[in-house]
Amino acid sequence: MHYETYTIKGRKYKYQVENYREGNKIKHKKKYVGPIDPVNKKGRKKCSGRKPELFVMELTKGEVNAITKATKSSNAFTRDRAKIIILSSQKMPAKNISKNSYCEIRKVREAIKSFNKKGLAALQRGKAKGATPKFTETTKQIILMHFSKQPKAFGLHFTTWTLPRFTAHLINYKVVDTISIEKVRQILDNAGARLKRSKRWQYSPDKEFHKKNLK
């Protein structure tokens, strides 16, 4: 038995060769061993050991006072983040903070990274990205413009607006696809607009009163 080297497409490979006799002929039995010079697969990264432990940056005296106060906040998000930052500033590893605060280690790391990037602002929950208001400022201005006119200007038979009437008008007039009476009230209140009550304004315990009053 011996070993032989064969070159295939520019690379050398090693084979184990065993000679044996079969009748009057000598035959060879080859067994593949492997490449002479192994090549590492592309994209495979060498192990660089354990990643360094993540901690918050050194806190100033003012930050310590603010964060300590935040640990007693009524807001759970602020309170939890403040506790994480305090523990991290004491050089407690993220894994231990997770066990100590009963919080996912992913959230612990997020809190530390966020504080290192934004400082005390990280104690406040940010608004969801991509969220857009349902009613834009332009839509609100159109609503107020309609409210500034009398119902007769739109061919309606009544002389004053009520919240149910005005809400129905906005939908029927295609100003909005849908809107609640409460939302209309908020838009009017924020703009300082007030309903003018007529002498015939009536209230009723009837749950269908508003619907009937629109006719």
C-alpha cells in the first residue's frame, strides 16, 4: 500500500493506493484521502473569542440623580430602564441584570445601547416609526372651515350644528371616510370653536335620539 498525489483542476489531492493480483494481472484499488492544501470555505469567519461585556458609559452626578429619581417613576418603561442603567453603571453584566430585573436580556442590551447613544432621553419611550396621524392638519382645517359656515350653506334644513349633525355632515360630504363624535369634539375644542345652542336644543334619554335628530 502506498500514497499517490493527483492534480485535478489545479488542486492536488491525496489517494491511498493498494496493489493486488487478480490472476496474471496487477490491479490497483484507490481510496480518496483528501486535498493536499485544504481551502477554507468563503464567508466563514474565524472565531475571535467572547465579545466584550456591554456597560453604560460613565455617569455624571446630574445623570445619577436623574436616573435614581426615575427608578421611582410611575411609568413602568422609565422605571425599568432606569434600574437597568443603574445596575449597568455598577459594572453588573447584562446577563445578571436580566436575572435581577426579570427582564429579557435583549431588552437589557437595548436599554444600555440606547442610553449610550441618547443619554437621559433613553428613559422615555419613543413614538413608533412610520406612524402617521389619522387626521392631518389640512383635514382639520377643512373640518373647521365647514364648521364656520351655517348648515344652510350646504343645503341642510336645520339652522345650527350639533355634534351628531356635524359629524354626519363631514362623512356625507366626503370630508372624511369616518370619524367619531368624540374626535370631532376634540378638534373643535383644540381650535377654540364652540357650538351655538338654539332655543330648541333638546336632550333625551332615548339612545336613538341623536340618530332621530339628524333627520
